[in-house]
Amino acid sequence: MPDPAGMRLGQTRDQAHPDCIFCGTQGPGPLALEFAEDGTGGVAAAFACPSAVEGYPGLVHGGVAAGLLDAAMTNALFAHGVAAVTGRLTVRYQHPLRLGRVATVTAKAAERRGAWWIVHGEIRQDGTVAALAEAWFKDRTTAEEGAT
């Protein structure tokens, strides 16, 4: 029998985020990530770091890395059946993310404060943490109503 939480991840993503450049299922491109629950209450996906995302020679563009983290954290919330929008994203780049090497992007919801969710994300490559992130997400319904 399929895991209901795993089903919730896919269902919420497909309903709330079908055309996302990072995780949408409608038209996968070089950024397409396939998030799955990681068994710890978070999500994980592999990213091939293709040459199409180059910034400096041989390195993944920092904006793409930030987008990967944002997508992972969004999917961590989808795993809880929550559709939310990013209110604040803080990224700490620790090591260069190299092209042509697989990286793993992970995220986990840490806590909820009122209408806000605090989520943590990480990118690892070759066993090294390349980037860490924390983001505050607001429930999409609340955000669209303008509530704080």
C-alpha cells in the first residue's frame, strides 16, 4: 500500500505547482528535480549539475543553487500537504557546486509559527555541504489574503 504522505507530496505538487521550472511535472527540462520523501520527514532529490546551469566556468550559478534550495523547501511543505509561498530565503554558500557532478538537495520543515513555516535546506556534493538555507514560507491562502 502506498505511503499516504508520499502520495500527499505528489498530489500537492501536481495541484499547486505543476509548471515549476525546478520541480514541475508538465515539461521537465535541465532543472527538473524528482523529489521524494527521505524517511526523516523531509525530501530529497538528485541534481546532475548540467552545463546549462553554469555561472563561473565549471561552477553552477549561485542563483540556480538558491532556486534548487527553494524548490526543495517548497516540496518539504508539499509532503505535509501545505502549499506555501516563500517570504524570506537565506542561503549560505559554503563550497562551489561543480558542474557534471551529482548533487543532492534536501529539505525539512522545522517549525510553524502562526501562518509561517520555517524550513531548512541543504545541497551536498561529493560528501561536502555546498550550501545551506533557511526560509520562511507563508501558507498560500493566507498570503493571497494579505494576512500576517
